[in-house]
Amino acid sequence: MGKPTGFIEFTRELPGKRPVAERIKDYKEFVERLPDEKLNQQSGRCMNCGVPFCHSGCPLGNVIPEFNDAIFNKSWEEAYSILSSTNNFPEFTGRICPAPCESACVLGINQPAVTIEEIEKHIIEIAFDKGFVKPRKPNVRTGKKIAVVGSGPSGLAAAAQLNFAGHQVTVYERDDAPGGLLRYGIPDFKLEKWVIDRRVAVMELEGVVFKCNNNVGVNISINDLLRENHAIVLAGGSTIPRNLPIPGRELKGVYFAMEFLKQQNKRVANRQVDGEELLATNKNVVVIGGGDTGSDCVGTSNRHGAKTVTQFELLPKPPIGRTDNMPWPTYPMTLKITSSHEEGADRYWAIATKNFIGDENGNLKALNIVDLEWTISADGRPAKFVEKEGSEREIPCELALLAMGFMHPQHDGLINQLGVELDERGNVKATEQAYQTNIQKIFTAGDMRRGQSLVVWAISEGRECARKVDEYLMNGHSLLETKDSSYVINS
């Protein structure tokens, strides 16, 4: 490695952020770039491990020690070539991935892990700055046509890989612009949408065709797609949110988190907002759900100028650090404090909402909640809960946002009309080995297949699915690699 003693000489250091009071006034990204010297130091902390567990921690199999070495030696083009050999979209993962690679970092056993995610983001931004990112155009076209339904991270990854293999790829997106969850689920302060547009522009130069406002099964005929394409990839994501069917759910003021987040992303993009305006301004906001989507609601509510912002989690408060039940190099379920939490929110754990309370006009005015007492199983996981006696109470709330995750993809329309089989969770059924549904020419990838997951898993699924589609079309042969440690500098 570039500096064998780097992990002794340098400690973990992250880029600075714009002050909270400043950044909550807009929707711009607020994480700054590391200077070259600091980036050099951070990459120099990589230890040249005998077994780099970060490889297995990353669902994409990113070749992390090698790109760290290239960064340390300021071999920017080599670093980009190494990273892009396994990851189509480092500009996405470098911003919104929870970095399971860092949880598996060997240095993380007794020191803060290497800042892999930040280094990854810096590599791709430097590559764009220096002009290393160029369209990857196939040398020959196979004459095979493929429809990719959905333009989220799995659909984009599948499209990019299949196009590079020489197939003609058309991506169908039901919204007004590509990106799926990246565009209308992730707030701009975490991922500005020019980042997506920049990548889509590269893919279009490569030959990928994007058709927006094309809802397959609604305004686009499934029979036409089946007739006109040699294969179809279903990558529509997991879009049906988990509901909270308790008394008062029908009140005005209770909404799914994605309704709230999508509206704000459209406002930032100066696009038309349909339906009732959902704003947190001067309201007592309660976010029900403790995950990343809930955190995004917290950050958005603060930018709206909410009166108060509170976040509830049904489960007990997780520990700050690893326990005996979270051994390295597994991904630990520890307390996560996001940038949105830093901006201000009251957080409570082991809380259940029993009913929504409305006023005489049908507007939400309060929540009836209760504390929970959990029993913990032998493996350290929460097992059962009971309501804590005497803890039931009301709290003021004019806007409740349900951020409790997603159940499965939308069945109405595309899936039901196709007749593809579903698994026991309601996802499109396909094996991980083939990504092929019960209909021979139809494949599926990402959250539509595996259920709600991480962006990095969606990209991995799209790449793996593309290889299987290519094998199917080319009689068992494929030149596509997915988790390959080889790399070549782009010319």
C-alpha cells in the first residue's frame, strides 16, 4: 500500500459540513469536499490487510484497497477505473450508502474504520472534473432489444450493463424524469438531482433510450413490450408502503412519508405538484418510523419550518457500539445519528401509536401513544413487547408521517397483467442464480425481487441480472462481469 504506517499516523477524518443554521434554509447538499492532502491521508489509512473483509462487506465487491492505493499515489484515473469496474454509480453510493464496507473494515476492530464511502465519492467527482468519465459505447450491436421497466438504481444498472454488452435498451419510467427512488424518494440535501441528470446524460450518449411518463400496464401496452423485445427486466422497486390501520387513520394530516418527500422534491425541481399541498410549516410533526426515510422526513420538516419535529420508533433504543451479538465484521444495528437528526428532532424509542385524534373538521390534532416494554431474546434481538402500564398519553400533532418501510411492489397493472409469480412476501419471484421469472423472457432485479433494501444492493442486483439476461440472449455466454477484481484504465 501507499503508506504502510498510515493507519498509525492518521485518524479518521470526514469532510466538513455547512452550519446547521445555514443549510436548513435551502435544499442544497451541504457536505464539503476534502482537500487533496486530507484525501491522501485518509486513503493512506488502508492497512493492506491479508484478507480485505471490506470486499465481502460491499454487495458490489468493490476493490477497495486497490483504489485507496491509487488515491494515495494521486493516480486519479487508475482509481476511477478500479472503482467503475464494479460500481456503475459511485456518485449515488458515495452519497447515500450506509457503507457496510466500513463495518467490515479490519481497521474498525480497534480504531475508526477507513472513510471508504467518502473516498469513493471523491474518486467519481474528481473523475468527472478531470474528464475521465466518458460514454462506454459497445463495439458492436447484437440486434437484441430489451425493455427495462423502472429507472431506479437497479434498472439503471441493468440498462447500463446490457447496453455495454451491445443490446438495444429502452428504459420505461412512469414518472416525469428518470431516477426512481433516487429522484423522488431521496431529498436534494442528500442527493441533488443534477447528479442523476449528469449520469443519465452519459447513458444516453452510450445509446440507452429513456421514455418517461410511460407507465407500463397503464398507458403502455404490455403486449406491445412483449412482442417488440427479446427480454424484459422488471425493476420497479418496492413501492407499497406499510400502513398503520388504527382509529383516525383517515384524518387530514396523516400521510405516507413518500407522499411528503416526493412533493418536496418536485418543488425543488420546479415541477408541478399534484393534489393537496403537504407542508410541515408551523406544525407539530411526528414521524412514525426510525429508519432513513423517517430521517429524511425530519430534515425536510425542519427546512419547512416545523414548530416541533418528533420521531418515534417501535423498537427499543439500539446500543451506541457493537455488542457480543454484533461481532465484527457483521453490519451492526447500532444507534445512528444522521445529519437530519443533527439539525434538530426529539427522538423516542419503544413507542406505539394507538390512534390518531381529530378535531371537529376532520383535521389531525393529536396522537394517542403508549410506552412499550420489550423482552430481549438470547441473540440480543427484541422479541416481544407489552404496553407499559400508566404510560398512555396524548401529544399535539398536526402532521403525522408514516415512515415504516415498504411491503412489496405494486401488483395492480404491470405485475397482475403479466401473470408473473410472487413469493410469500408479495415480491416478484425469481431465483438469485438466474433472476428469471416463471415467464422465460421476463427477468427482475432490485427491490422488486428482494424486497426493500439498500441502493448498493439494487445496483448489484441490476448488474447481476444484466449478466443473466445477456447469457439468456447469447445462448449461455456473457462477457459481462459483475464482481470482478480485474480492471483496465479507460482509454
